[in-house]
Amino acid sequence: MSAVVSPSSPSSEALPSQSLVAPGEVIAGRYLVGPLMGASHRALVYRAKHIGLGFPVSLQVLGPDVARNSLTWRRFGQELRALGALHNEHVVRVHDAGTLRSGVRFLITERLEGEDLATVLRRGPLPVDRAADYVCQVCSALADAHRLGIVHRNVRPENVFLARTRASQPAVKLLDFGVALFLEGPEQLTLQGCGCVSPAELSPEQLRNPNAVDHRSDLWSVGMLLFEALVGRSPFSGFSTAQILRALSEGPMPLLPLACPSIPPGLAALVQHCLERDPARRPTCADEVIERLERFSSRPGRRARALATPSPPATQRLTALPDQTAS
């Protein structure tokens, strides 16, 4: 589940009408609900604002019927746990969460306006410097997640949000930690139903066992993300499922220089390095990818991995969804 959605035409099919909050309603005594902003497959997202402080937020709601689905609710809690632990400028900030007396579960996050990378790539590939800059910012979020023992497992263009800012270039936010793997957690969620529609989006080791992965699986996804950003399509575009599975297990991997000969050799080599079948042969960490990408970025020398704030002690991190009751 994404913490934000693009402000496209909203759909209310995801939730029954009786589960919705209403514009003008006050949530938890401090958030004024505004108009519907959009919808994901499990939640509706409204514009809202903090009444006392006046700053804009996004209100994400799960209706009672959806929340009663144990897998959906566990994924919601999983995402909240990850977002509560991460303090990086390229991860959406969580302000509040809880449960209303009506049974509506809600999540308050910073409000983002913009579009996801998948939408952008439908218009064509990105210039080299912009692709490198965007993926550097994704790797910043991943580097901090990996240091906390969190593997995202679902890095793809749909989950890379380009938020509009006052600067000339958008700020990248990595979304959807709903199937994140906590390496020290006792229970792991499968990828079933998370929106992954093709094995092309998963690393070879994820296809074998989604829970037997580590941070290097995300680095495979970074290689796929770079390929798609530079070429405008997946390296497996036009492949059948059987062909994808064969390529991931034994066949030759698609080579970036063949798909786009104008890509700088150093950048093409990095993509191939991330797409090594053997995780041990990939880059060692997301910071290494950032270092190699920076010279191709539109902002060379700028360390994209700077933290917004220091991570709190482990005992202060949010590890469970609060069961707050509010009117």
C-alpha cells in the first residue's frame, strides 16, 4: 500500500461508501478532512490539514471491511512500522495513525503532489543525468532502510514518487513498504497480492523464496529501475512469463548497451553489476551505487543519502500500529 497516490481521478471502488470519512469532518480532534485526492487498491486518500498548526497533510483511510482482512491489516501495520523507523528525506513522513470509533483506520502523512515514475516513463525514457539523480535518491532511502535491517522487496517505477517542490527538479519519495522484509522479525509477509504483476520485477532469489533475501535483492531492483529509466521499458518487455523465468534462471540477461547504445559505458556497467544473478556479485550496498551514480547525476558531488534527522533509538521506533480511538 502506498502512503500517497497521484492526484488523478479518484475512485471510491476500493472501499464501501459507509466506511468513508466526509470532507469537513475532524479526525482525531486535530485534522480537518478535505476533498478526496485519490485511491489505491486498499485505501482512499484525502487532502487534509492540521487544524492547530495549519500545515497540509494526506489522510489515508481503510474501511472496516478492508481492515478486517488480516493480511491487508498486517501489511498496513508493516508499512507503518517501516515508515516509523525510517527518517530519510526520500521516505514519506508519518505524522499520526490510529482507529476511529466508526472502525475506520487512518494514517496521516506529509502531503505529496506529483506523479510516479511509471507515469513519467510512459512518455519516454529519462535523460542520463535525471535518471541517475532519481535513482540516487531511491538508493538514499534504501541505504537507511538496509542499515535498519529492512529490505523493501518492491522497488519499481510505480513506487517511486516524484513530488513537486519549489526547486526545478522534483524530490523522489520511495513508497510502499507494505511487504518490507524485517531481517530480525519473527514473521514475514509474502508478496501475494502486493501488486507485483510480473516476475520481471523480482530478483532471481525472490522468485525462489521471497523471504530468503537480503538487501542485495533491492540492488537488483535498482538495476531494473535504472534500465527502465534509461530505456523507457523493462529489459523483459515483450517476454512471456516462461521466457522471463528462463532468462532469470539460466539464459543471457538483456544488455543495456544493446537496448540503448548511447548510454555511457560506466553507467551501463553499473546496471549490469546490479543485475548479476548471484547476489554476491552485485554491489555491496546502496551507498556504493550512489557513489558510482553521482558522476552521471545532474547534481554531481551532492550526497543524496543525507538523513533528514538522526534515527531514534530502537526502543523508540514504532513497532506496532496504535489502536487509538478518536472521534
